[in-house]
Amino acid sequence: MDLALSPAQQLLQQSARTLLPRRCPPERVQALALDARGFDAELWKEIATLGWPGLLIAPQQGGSGGTVGDVVVLAEELGHACVPSPFIGSAVIATTALSAAGGRRAASLLPRLALGERICALAALEESGRLDPDAMGLRVEAPGRLTGRKLFVADAHAATDVIVLGGGAAGPTAVLLPMDRNGIEAHPLESMTGDKLFELSFRDVETRPDDVLGEPGAGFTLLAPAYRLGALARSAEMVGAAQRVLDLCLAHARVRRQGGRPIGGYQAVQHACADMFRDVESARWLVWESAWKLEAARPDAPAAVAAAKVYAADAALRVARRGHQVMGAIGYCEEHPLHLLHKRILAGSLDAGDATLHLDAVARSIGLS
């Protein structure tokens, strides 16, 4: 198992480290949390010129044909800079589902997603908040009419298209709808993190046979691998955010003086920083091992991703909490980026499946019901 970055991944990492801190410093992240759009449209265009939205799209469809490892590299850098963007939702989860679905509609959309001209949202969750076939109350039939609602739809206000997962006569069915189709409305929900989440309501929305992704009844089977890759990307993003917290704390411990010397000279602070380093590195290598297993199509890859998601969330949250202890009062101020990173980690721990969902997956993999 070779987890070293390839030359192309090193170049991708360096490009992200050069661009993101310059174009999206902490004060810009803070402003975007209060902005109605939630992310920088101009930065998204700049990211698109680098080919990042098309990272997982095949070259013949306008993408760069990247790998799971490429996604992990980029997601970690996005987390380190705390950049709000639709990258994971649109360029990872939706793109993976559309590529697997095939068909004329998906094939025509992928090149425009690769260019960043269109953004695809995902509408799967309902009142329970569970990513589970049994939790799908919205009925989806094509041809038919769609009436009901979906919750916690990220970036619905900026999306041009949406993948809707609901129950059907044949089982869970996914349809691809343009956001401007009659009867679709997005209503903002309050979010502690500043992420733009929406309730998506459907009022007698027409669904056509060519809207169906894959086959009727196979919607959850189609989306499960896409959400699995999204969970891995969120894990990498949390690792990047936790690394940034550690970087901030180490810099602070070197210059903040108490009792006549830097606080980094005190053993209690040293132990806290050592614990943070351990959590970041262990989560990072668990994420990379999972990425390797996914790329190798190993049978234990789904369980590995689930374990990485749970562990990365716990480890990153421990780092954020210890970070507040090391930083002291300044870490609670809006002017300091620590609270932004903490909130991003907390949001990432819930996105693409929470701890309960992924622990269930791990339990099933070892024969526990």
C-alpha cells in the first residue's frame, strides 16, 4: 500500500495551497457566512478554470479523469482554508452519481458541470435526517407528479439542477430535475455554521421518464457509492480543518507569553498539542487508507470509509475543542478563524451520513446486526 502523493497530486496540492489562502482568507470566509449566496462565485469560476469541478469526470466528457486520491488531496486543502463551496456536493457526490447513471440527460449535464457552468444539488433527506431507504416519504414516479418536500438541501439557491431521491412503486428512485421546472421552490433554513441549507418544496412538479437516473427502484443503489465518496471527501475536509487548528495553536503557543515565557514551554500545553497532532495524523492516514481501498475496489472499502468518517469526525472535534483551550479567549472571537473551523468540522461530521449511520455500516461488516 503506497500512500505517497503522485507528482500530479503534489501539483494539485501546491496549486490549492497557493490559491485558496490568498483568495479566501478568514475575513472573507466570515463575510461569506453572512452573505446570501454563501460562497464566492468569482472564486468558483477561478476554481473551474483549474479543472477542479471536473476532477471526477471522464476526459471524453470534458473532465480530467481524476482519482479518489485527487479528491482527498483537494478536499483536505479546502478544509484547511475553510473555503465554502459546492465542490463536495456537486463535483463529488452528484458527479459520481451522474457518471454511474449514464443516459442522455446525465451525459449532457456532465460537461457543463466540469466547466463549473452548472451546479447540481442533492435532495435526499427528510424529517428523520437519515440517509436510509426506509426514511423516504416523498413518492417519486415517472411519468407522474411530484408533491412534498426535502430538507437540508445544500446550495439549492445556487444550483441549476437537483437530484431527488424518493420512494416509488419499484423502490427508491432518483430523478434529475432542472431547478427552474415549475413547482420547485427553495426556502432557506437556519444554520449554525453559516452553510446555506434549504427546504426544497415540490408542488405538483411534472416528472418525465427521461428524468429517471438509472432504473426505477435502483435510486439508493445508484446514490450509495456517490455518498460514500462524499463521506470520504468530508472526512478529508475535516482533517484539513483540524490541521489548520493545530497550525494556529502551535503558532500561538510560540508567541503567547505567560509567567515570563511562551505558553508552549509549559508541559500541559505541550501535551495538548501532542494529542492534537496524534488525532490529526491518525485521522489523515485512516482517510488515505480508505481512499486506497476505494481505488483498489476492495470488498472492505465501504466499511473502511465508514470507519474513517466516524473517526475523523471524533478526532477533528477533539482537536477543535483542545484548540479553544490552547488559544484561550481569542479563540472565541469572531475575528479569529478558530470558530469557523470548529463549525465546519461539526457540519462535516453530520454531512454524507452521521456517526450512527456509519457505525451501523461498520457493525454490519463484522457480522453484527
